Amino acid sequence: MPSPPIDELFPERREPAPERVEELFQQAFDLAPEDRASWLQRACVDDGVLYKLVDELLISAAAAVRDPVWSGTAMGLEAQASAPDRAPVIDRYRILDKLGIGGMGVVYRAQRSDGAFQKLVAIKIVPWAAGDDKLIERFGEERSILARLDHPGIARLMDAGTTADGLPYLAMELVNGSPIDEFVAGEKMSWRELVELFRRICDAVSYAHRNLVVHRDLKPSNILVARDAGGVPQPKLLDFGVAKILDDSTAATRTRSLTPAYASPEQISGAAITTASDVYSLGVILYELIAGRRPYRATASVMELAQAIRVEETAAPGGDVDPDLAKIILMALRKEPERRYPSAEQLAGDLQRWLGGYPVSAQPDLASYRVRRFLRRHRIAAGATVVLMLILAIGAGATLREAGVAARRFNDVREMASSSLFELDDAIQDVPGSGAARRLLVRRGVEYLDAIARERSGDAGLTLELADAYARIGRTYASLARQSSGAAAKADWQEGLAVYQKADAAYRVARHAPPESVAEQIRLCREALTQ
């Protein structure tokens, strides 16, 4: 029978010695599965924390060898091994052969026997669930979850019912594919092809999350890949046997069934689980596909593996892996759920940005980084222009450090306002993805003008030229804002407004009534910022 709640058994809470945990784990794991719970309760009669840690390790070890149950029940590996060899009898289906056996059931290839349709299906049952209300209830939860999911990247539920022996079954879409790790190894895919394939897996997981479903057991064997008629690899997500619905009453869930090598730190620790746990598992899978190994050091026991997952920092994939791709993987594998990608959709978005050569959110949002990505996307068309822009920016900075007030005269500002800065901006404004480079350009321009404004020494003519230059830069920010969206657009509007205010202040200092040309620039700037 199931173990009573830990807090009711042992109210005392203290951290046990790791050696003691390891000792009890090894002793308990050597016992028959049905004897572990009672033995562990006797061994930890006065230590609830010790019981909990050893019990969680037993759960992880059971899952690692596909034990379908959690410790404390009478069903274990023997129950799975003793699953009947005879095929189940189902009135509407003819069983053709057994496809496989795993922790969450036995799967058969079958065909409708009543002629309703000819398509082959995968029939899933749990033969050892007879008489176990908890397992039958869980099987029903899987059916409910699958019934609400309709996505090309998720194997569809086609039918459900009860066998002649009274066991529930599911009829699933039959996927004739290979586990993703085997498929990638056999196909010799490029990284771009691999990432594009993996991005589609993230899309399927994201769809499940939007439908408030957390898979909780993502691993290569639950992701099958086959090529379609056009030769394009198509992934399918399987096995929602340990999935959970996040409803209005539960913002997070806990699970006591997992595959340790792909589990998140919060799953290993028995903490609350959210969609971020699936993001972590996706990170482990992608790391393995890219690096050819899992992100943890070699461990001698499940306990060592659990410790590595919980506390040890993950090293970068290494080799010649692109730095941006490595950053994406490491962000998905952060120990703290709140520091990972908020969702599988965000992870997929960064992978798409990497495929397109755009800056990824896993990298620091530095101007120099965005310019490097811009240059990589437009090596030929925009390379020379952006290099010239950077030379101008660097030159402006050097001028600020080395030149005196005498070098910053009326004609210098006029030249900048009328030609150099804005000719470069005009040259690249229609190049796709040039927004980051244009922002860097105008920021450097504003810094240069600000330095001159601080040292203008009452030169009215110079102040008017500053007003003109500020106004034109404000219009550039307005242009950037219209081309952007969300936070980027808001930031551009705010910076544009700040530059316009500098222009307004400059001409008010110089003249009570500005010359017509400056007034027109200010008017256009104001209109652009308010459109």
C-alpha cells in the first residue's frame, strides 16, 4: 500500500549525512520492490528528511530502469517482467504484434477489425494495472490529456476503450520513426538541420504548454522522427503517461515518476514543477544531440547523478559549437527555473533567431554583440557601410578624448548634422535587420553632440546647429520606433523624445525665435514622435 505522507510520519526535519543516505539507498535498492517501503520506514523511524531523500533516490533509480511505479507499492520490475505474453482481446481491433514495453505500458501494433478504417494504430495498455485504482486513474488522466491535444508534432489519440479483461486501452496514431538521438546519429545532419528539427519539437511542446499540459518526461525515446513524402524530417512527441494538466487550481505540480538523466533539478528534489521543467529537459536533449553526450559528468550511482543535476554547474558543449548556440543551451539548463527560458516558445524563438543570424536573448544585449550579428547576416551588402559607420563612431569618441574646444566649431557640427551621420543612416536604413546598427550610430552621434553642448561657451550659432542636429537625430529615432515593436519601439520613442527636448532647449537658449530652418526641423521631429 502507498506510504503515508512524510510530514505525518516524521515531523523532525534535519539534513542527514550524505554517506548515510548513500548507504540506505544501496541497501534498499537491493531489496525486492515490494519490501522497500516498509524496510525504509523502519530504518528511518526517527528521521523524516532521511526517509524523503532515500525515497526520492529510489524513485529515480526505478525510473532509470523503467520501473513503472513509485516505491512503497507491491509492483516493480517483477510486475513489468511478468506482463502476459498473450495479446489483449479488443472487440474493435486485431492485434498484429508487440511494439515495445516500457514503464508506462505495453504497446501493440493493431488494425481495426470492423472495417471502420484501415489505418494501423498503436494500442497502449497497462496489464499490471488490474486492481490498482491509482494506475487506472492515471491512465484515464493520460487519455484526458491526449484528447485535448491536436498538433502535427504530437501523436494523436484516435480511440479509447476497455479490453475483454476490463483494462483500459488507448488507440494512438502509429508513428513509424526512430528516437531523435538515433535519427540524428544516422542522418549525419548539419547543425542548422538539427536545430531546425529541434525547433519543431519545441513548437509541439509549446502547444502542449499553451493547453496547460506539462509533459514531465521528455527524452529521446519519447520523440520519434521519420521523413515525410517530401523527405523532410517530421518529429512526433509521444507518451504523456506522466504528463499533468495545469488547471486553475494548481499553478504547479509534483511528480514521483521521472527519467533521472533528463529530469530537471526541481523534479529530482521533489519540488513544484512548471513548464520550465520541460524547458530543462529540452535543454538536456539538445545538449546531447549537439555534443554527443549528456551535460553531466560520469556518475557511478543514481545518487551521484541526482547531486550533479541539483547543484553542479553545467559546462558548455565545447568543441567548435557556435557560441550563441551554446548560450541558448546553457540558458535552458539553468538550475533555477526562473532563470531559464520562460517557455518552450521562448526557446524556439531563440533557436529561430540563431538560424536567421539574429541576436539571441541568451546573449548579453550589448551594442557590440548586435553589430557583430548584423555583420554576419550582411557580409557583402552592408559590411563596408557598417564598418564605415563604426569608424565614424570610434573617430567621434577619439575626438572627444583628444581634441579641445577649438576643434568643435560651427562647421564641424554642421558637417555632422548635414552629411556624415545621416548619409550613413540613409545608406543602411532599408537593409533588413539594420535597426541595431542604426541605434548604435545615433547614440554615438548624441554622445558627440552632448559633449559639444557642454562646452559651447555661449556660441549662439553653434547652439543653433546643435538644435538642428538633435532634431534630425530625433526623427531617426522616430523612424526606428515605427519599424520596431514592443519594448524596442517604446525605448526608441523615449530616446527620441529625450533628443527632441535637447533640441528644443538648445534653440531656446540661442534665440527666442529660431530661424525658419531650425523651426521646421523641430516641427517635423515633433510630428514624427507623435504619429
